[in-house]
Amino acid sequence: MDNGRLEAFSDAVIAIVMTVMVLEFQVPHDTDWEALRPLVPAFLTYVLSFIYLGIYWNNHHHLTKAADGTTGGVLWAKRLLLFWLSLFPFATGWMGENHFAEVPMAVYGIVLLLAAISYYILQTTIVAAQTEPMLSDALGGDVKGKLSPILYAVGARLSP
């Protein structure tokens, strides 16, 4: 499979995930500003998740553009990442609906953690499949990429 098709598929999945998140909002029946107040927690979690998905989309785009080919391992790693990203609407909705309660926040943190680990697996798999060291050199030590899963794990654990 060529990188363009794979990137288009991943773009479509992420776009659908973002769309599903916004469709979770319930339209208020009243027409005053006060009717929006109960939506604030859900809206804040939506904004946070939208930012995360945007970062994943951006990083995935750059990673895919820098890659010179695709292997079976890369395909599996991309599916793993897309699986965890597809759970963002559920985790986002649950946390927003329940006003940042303990268990929904922990689940949200776990989904973020597993998405971060999946992205690291994808990145490592793509780098290993490269014939030229350019991508590996560009990523360097990737301290931020290695630190993110640790911070997500700590955040999920501290959510209570």
C-alpha cells in the first residue's frame, strides 16, 4: 500500500472520530445562556480531546510524509493507534457527562496513555522500516515522545 492511501485512510478515521465527539453534545431545549451551563464540562473535555487528536493528526502527517515506505508491521501499528484514537469520543463523553468524576477521568487517562504508547510503537516501527537514517536522525532522542506516556500514566493514577 502506498503512503498516500494509508495517510488518507488515517485522516478519514481521525476526522470521523472528531465528528463523533461533537455529535455527542445534546442541544439544549431552552434558548437562554443559562441553558448552556450544563454543557460546560462536556465542552471542556471536547476541546481537550480535539487538541489531542489534532496533535496526533499533525504528528502522524509529518511521520507519514517522512517515511519512504510501508510494511505489514507499520500497517498493524497504525491500526493499533487508530483503535485507541477511536475510543476518544467514548472517554471524552463519559468524562464530560460525569463532571470529571474519578473513574471516567482514569479511563480517559488510560485511553490517552494507550494512544501515546501506540504512537510510540508506530514511530518505532516506521523508523525500523526505513532504508535511510534521515527519519531516525530527525527524531533524535524524542524525549517528549518518551515522556508523554509516563505523564499520562501518572495523570491516570492521580485522577482519584
